[in-house]
Amino acid sequence: MGRTRRKLNKTYLYGLAVILVAGLVASAVVGSKLGNDGKNGSKTPGKTPTNTVEPSNTVPSNAADNTVPDTNNTNNTNNVTPSPVTPPDPSGLTPKQMAAQMQDYTVDPKTGQAKEIKVVDDNYLLLVNRSHPLASDYAPDDMVTVKYAVSGVGKKGETDQLRKVAAEAFEKMVEAAAEQEINIKLRTGYRSYAYQRDRLYNQYVKNYGQTYADTISARPGQSEHQTGLALDVGGETEKYALSRDFGNTKEGKWVAEHCHEYGFIIRYTDGTKDSPGETTGFISEPWHLRYVGPGPAAEIHASGQLLEEYLGVLN
């Protein structure tokens, strides 16, 4: 009985040893296979290999286009296409600079005249004087009738009109003055070339002679009234008539102090009541206003310059 038990124990131990050896051999074979697979970069389903290398000719995801850079071009150090040059924005120009672009101030030395102005535009600094005339057919196309005009003066439907921007500014000025018990009205606004010639200048020449007429009236084509931006203003003190003393009245003083706030300047200030100015050639006209726009008007008012001086055009 004892001999039989010892025999069974040996058999059991021998079988257990065989199983352990077989397990170790199998483990070694599997480990070897896995090691070889890792070295060869094979893929395991559902997983991404961690030791793969991105091909060298792959286009980066943030590339500007879908082309592969030319690595053979050693001079290709900057493939960025330069942006087109943006031209200056005209809106960045000052009114004075814009006016210089819109009007040719060049005067012919033989005639003393610039080319006739024919095009109507939004150049509110348009220079019109003896050397910078308007064409005979120059006529604004945005004229409107001014609400506050002296009735029975000039030609209805013509001299009671101004360009829209000037008319609106003048009406605001009249209303502002009325709030301070200052009453002013438009006496004459737009004048056509024919009106200036037949109703004014030729009559002055006939009555006073050309030399004197040239100091109190512009020749046809040389009048700012033809632009639709100029006007003559009258006050209640002088019964809305044109008077050389207008500048000394309460209306004239108010206009001189406040007209620039509405875009107007007193145009002819270099002369006196009796003597014409050296630059403009006219006697003082405190009633003659010219619309140039609020910005330029404020600058001209502050500097005391004539429009010619402000524009730098002294011919």
C-alpha cells in the first residue's frame, strides 16, 4: 500500500512538470512573435501604430494652396504673393486738396485767363473771379427756391434760388438769427450768365462807364452768383435793401460773426466802401456771402483770409 502511494506521487509530479515546461515554451513562442511584429511596424486592428512616420511630400493642413512646395528651387525663399497696393482714399483729402484736384487754376499768361469752367460738381470751394471764369452755359442742376427771399426783386424763379446745399444752410441761418431778433432775407441768389450781362453789368457800364462798373459788378462769367453758391443778403434795418452801411447794422454784425457757422464767408473784404481791393478788384461788400462748407468757412473766418489766399491762388 505504501509502495503504491509513492508511485502515484511520482507520476503526479512528473505530469505537473510536463505541463509547466509546455507552458513556458508556449509563452516564449508568443513573446517572440509579438516582438517581431513590433519591429516590422505591423498594425493591430483598431489601434494606430505609434512609430509611423508622415511622408515627406505631404502638404501641411495650413498650406495656402494644394500644391507641394518646390524643394528643388533653392531661390524659393518666399512664396508669399504680395498684396495689391491700395490707392489713396479720396475721402481722406481735405476740402482744399479736393478742390485743387477738381479745378485747374492755371492761367494763360497771354490772356490772363484760366480755362472756362464748364462742369458742375460738388466743389464748394470753386474759385470764380476775373481770371477764373465760368462758361456761358454753366448752370447748376440742383437749384431750389429759398423760403426767405425778398419779394419783387430780381427775376422770380431765378434770383430767388440757390443750390440745394446753400439754400438749406441759409434757411437755417435765417431761423437762427430770428431767434435772436435779427431779421435777414435773401435779396438775390443765382444769376445766369445772360442775367449778369443784360440786367447788371451792361447797365452799369452804360450808366457809370466800364472802369467804375468793374469795381462794383462782375463781368458775365466772372460772377459767383452764377455758381448758385453766392447770395446778397439784406436786413430789416435797411428795409432789406443793399446798403454800404450793412456791415454797421445789427444784422450785418450778426452775419459777420455767425455766417461761418453755416458754411458761408463774406467774400469781398479787401476793399473799402470807396476803393476796390487789390486781390478781388471789388469794393467792400458786407452783404455778399459765399457758401464754401462749414469746415473751410471756419478756417477762413479764423484766418481772415480771402478765398484766393486760402486756396493759394493769387494771379
